[in-house]
Amino acid sequence: MLVRSLGLAATCAVFSVLPVRAHHSHGNYDITKWTTMEGTVTELHLLVPHSWIYLEVKDDKGQPTTWALEATGPGGLQRVGIKREDVRPGDAVKVRCHLLRDGSNGCLLGYVTPNHGDRARGHGVEKDWDGGGGAGGPAVVPR
């Protein structure tokens, strides 16, 4: 009876972890191509499991459009040296990311370069907002 109970507990433990692992797929992004854009941060949300930057970018007609950019969570950002104050709403930034496959205004962030003018907050220094390898790619990404 004890063996049967332990077997059932082990099986339940394995199946309870599967949904957590499945949610980390980057399948909705085209990770074969990089897109670069510049804009102004309107919102920054450092959340678990993923952080978000909302970026106002001018479209081809000069009209502002909002983009939702997905990054790793705060723990992953902290591990690669990114601090909460590095990017704030109102800051100009340049990003390299992978677009959503459905064509909507969203990206999987790879790299963010702040252009806010404050050297103490990393002005002009590109950092990896995927937390280790640039949005599912190798640790070194060609420019």
C-alpha cells in the first residue's frame, strides 16, 4: 500500500510541473529574425514570470503606436545586471526583439539600449533583457 501511495504521489508531482514548463514556449514569436525599433517607454512592469516594456513607436505615417515587449522576470534581469532604475517611463530606448508571428504589435525582447542621456543609468549600453542569451538565441548574437 505504501509503495502504491508513493507512486501516486510521484506521478502527481510530475504532472503538476508540466504546465509550468509548457508556458515558457517562444512559439508565438519568430525567433529566426531580429527587428530593431526605437521609441519612448510608456510603462514598465517588472513581474514574475515575465516583465513588460510598453513602447510608443512612430509608424510609417508618423503616428504613435504602442508595442508590448516581453522580457524575462525581475530575477533574470537582476542576474544579468539590469536594475529597476535603468529604464523608466519617459525614457527613449532602442530595442532588438523578435516579432509576434501574427503581426500584432508585440515582441520578445532580446536587447535594450537606453538613450536617456544618464550615464549612471546605462545610457548607450545595450543589455540582454532575455536574461541570458537574447530571446532564446545563443549567448552571443551578431549585430
